Amino acid sequence: AEYSRLPDGQVKTDRLADIAAIQEALRVPDSHLIYVARPDDPADMIPAVTAVGDPFTADHVSVTVPGVSGTTRQTIATMTQEARGLREEARVIAHSVGESENVATI
């Protein structure tokens, strides 16, 4: 493990920030943690994926990914909130055209 790549205490601070961001994302109504992993290198962020709705049973699923410079602690909570809005909009459109409103966003 390359703890020496970051200033003393920074690894712990960053990992706790990743976890706090995941917890914040899961406060979004109907959100679920569908993937989380422990990085091989503790200096790396905790990779995580949330969904709003159930992507395993949904009739319609959309996926959004952060940019290459995005980190879990900087993006997951906001992107989960945006996914909720996207899902609601998709459900409104689906209803208006007579399609299934069983939508999930990842």
C-alpha cells in the first residue's frame, strides 16, 4: 500500500469523505447502493455506484457516469440527486406516452 504518496492523515480523511458522500447519496429517496469496493491501494478513492429505483427490475434504465476527474466524495451525492430528477422526468414522459413508468437511473 502506498500510504506515503499522500500527506500524513490524508488517506484517512479522503476515505472518510468517500464514505460520508456515499451515505449522503443514500439519503435520496428510493436510492440504493448497487456497488462498492475496497480499493487495492488505500490512496485510491472508494468506487461506488448508486441507483434510484431498481435497475434489476426496471423496464427503462439510464446510466450517467462522472467525468474522468470526478471522485466519489465530490460527485456521488450530487449525481444521485440528479438521477432522482432524471427518473422523475422519465416517469412523467413514460406516463404521457402510455409506457411503463418502471424506471431506474444509475
